[in-house]
Amino acid sequence: MSAPVRVMLVEDSLVVRQLLAHIVSRDPRLALVAAVASGEEALREIHRVSPDVISMDIRLPGIDGLETTRRIMAERPTPIVVVADAVEDASLRISMNALRAGALSVVEKPVGTGHAAYEAISGQICTQLRIMSQVPVIRRRAIGAERLGRPVPDLPAEAFREPGIPSHVAVAASTGGPPAFARLLGALPADFSVPILLVQHMGAAFMEGFADWLNGVVPLRVVLAQDGVRPVAGHVYVAPGDRHLALGPAGLLATSDEPPVGGQRPSATVLFRSLARVAGPRGLGVLLTGMGEDGAAGLRDMRAAGAATIAEHESSAVVYGMPAAAVRLGAAGSVLPLDLIAPRLLRAVQPGVPAPGGPVPGGAA
């Protein structure tokens, strides 16, 4: 039997800290090695206890959880799971920025043992701590920056050929997604000429806050998708919490509570398959960082329908699970590092117009 995952808790509330300690201690696959009340204590203790994963509060006295995350990722990179209050706007913004600084996921704070949702939330916390403890993390200033510094293999000219001007773009990610979306969408202009549909695996309670945060850091208009809305250019439509997002036959957005696909709702495969059906060769699908295989089968369907498909290259992906699955299935027409995907999208929607920064390395002149 493998050794239990070593967990350090960072939480200033004594009540919540004790509750988290109880939750962690009752899971035999986890071992509580430290429980501290401040970022300063966390930075001191991390070298002594060498945790495999850290549960990070955001609203801390002294240096907050965001700054603590930044320092840990710069000094002693360790997987971090943010445990946040989903209803506090300030906490949500800090939580999203902590993901951008290197934290891997965000989960809801635990509720009291008598609450109906106690077991579900407790289980989610333990699952995230176990899963994220296995993610290799690197010393970084901004998530993915050093990965993009690695040598990238020469990419064939075929990877940059345009199959036609797309009418819709679909993008999806899981672990590492929020900062990846901030970089990708942040490199597109506010007048990007097609709508973008987005799936991010994240707790339902955080999706509205995620959309609001993303709207504040990219030029495009980012909103939660609503059933029956016709998507328009320059807008990003985020799948709501615990609901699938699809493009309907009439070109309208459709959200549903149909069963999860591959364990996920929203599912990237559901979104991609809808574009394969409705947009055909005028769809464009992008699958970014994430654990598991969600999206790979849907991206394959898009490619079979004649659409352009892109998977993130291993050199920039925080977790090369979902993109790797797409590559194995032959679903990816292009495999590109994160910073080359936005120029590729611009070339697709504006054929003949060079993307900012000149020709794309590895592509045709």
C-alpha cells in the first residue's frame, strides 16, 4: 500500500481549521502533517514538514493566501488546493488569481457536520487533495512561464493550414485552466470576430465568480451561458456550474442537466460534439490542460467533421492529460504551446492577416 498523502492546512479560523483537520484525518489515504493559521507560519513550516499538498485559505491575516501561494511557488513549489468561500466576491477574485499564480484547483470551504452537504463537500476536498498531490509543479513567477521556456519541437507547416473561416470557437480545460484561459483569451482582441464557447471543470459554486474574474482580465466580454441565447462575436460564453453547454441546431446556446459524460458536467466532449454536428467544418476546437480524457472524443468528432482542432502542447500544459488523450486519438490537427494558440486563432478568423508579432514559428511564411 502506498504511503498516505502528506497534507498541510493553512486556515486562520480555528473552527474551520479543526473541521478541515477532522476531514483530512478520517481519510486513510491522507496524513495531516501541519495545520497553521497564517501565511507566515506556512512559509516556515513547509520546509520542516515537506507536505505533498497544501490546503490554502485565501483570507489570511498578514500576507494573504494569494501572496503565500506566490512565495511557495517561487521558493518551494508544492501542489496547492485553494479552499474558499464561494459567496464572497473578494475571496473569489483572490482565489482565481491564486490559480493564476500556481495553485491547481479551488474547492468550497467545509460546512458543519450536521449540514446536508457535509459529506459531499468533505469528499470533494479529500479527492482534490489526493489528486492534486500527484501533479508535478515547478518553480514559477506565473503559471506555465517556465514550461514555455522549454525547447519546443519544430512544428510541421500542415499544423498551420486553415480549413476555412470558423463560425464558432469552442475551448475547454480542467486543471490549470483558469490561468491558461487568461493567457489565451487575453491575447485576443475585444473585436474578435467569432463567439467563443468555454468549458472549465470547476465546482458549480465558483462558476459565476470564475466568469466574472475572467471578464475582468481579458479584452473580450465573458458571461455565463444562458439557454436559448444566440452567441455573438467578441463574447465568451462559459458553461454554467454543473450543466452541459452545447450549440443547438438553430445556432442557439443550449444548457442541460443531462447525465455527466466521462464523469464530467459540464463536459468538453458534449460541447465539441455539438459543434461537430451544427458547425461542421466551420467549427474550431481547442483542448487545453487538464486531467483525464474529457474532450478528446469530442475533438475527434470535430476533426472528422472537417473542423480545425488544436491540443495544447506538453511543453506548456500544467497537466498533459486531456490534450495527450486527444493526440492519442488522432483528434488534434495541431499541437501547439499555449502562447501560439491565440495567433493561430487570429490567423483562422482573419485569413491573410498576420497575427501580432509576425509569422508563427514553424508555420508557412
